[in-house]
Amino acid sequence: MNEKELLKRIERNPKIMFGKPVIKGTRLTVEILLEKLASGYTEKEIKQDYPFITDRDIKAAILYAAKILSLEEEFELVEK
């Protein structure tokens, strides 16, 4: 599955979870998935907690986060 297809699995809607990005058709946020992965949960454990989630959904969440971060700019603050 290519990046474009993966990213279609993520949606933002102001009426769902205050507009946070979620796995399409769910109320599970990208943020929650990433926090679980960062905390050491395996993909298998995540899928046990959220049986409606697929491997592709998890990959889509990671890709979405990477794409968002790639858009950020870092500015160096100069102290005077």
C-alpha cells in the first residue's frame, strides 16, 4: 500500500474528537496510538485493546505523524 492510500485511513473532522486526527471511521486518535507505541505496547497488544484496528491503521498513524512533523520549522531563538 502506498503512502497516499495509507494516509486516506486518517481523517480530521471537527465533530469527531475535537478535530484531532483519528483512524477513519473510529474515535481512536493518532495521538493515542503513538503514545501506546512509545510506551512499549506492541502492535499485537494495541490490536487486542482495539480489535477494529489493523496493521495498516497503525502504519498510517505513524506515517501521518511523520508527515506532520516534516512540515514543522525550527527557529533558533537568539538571546540579546
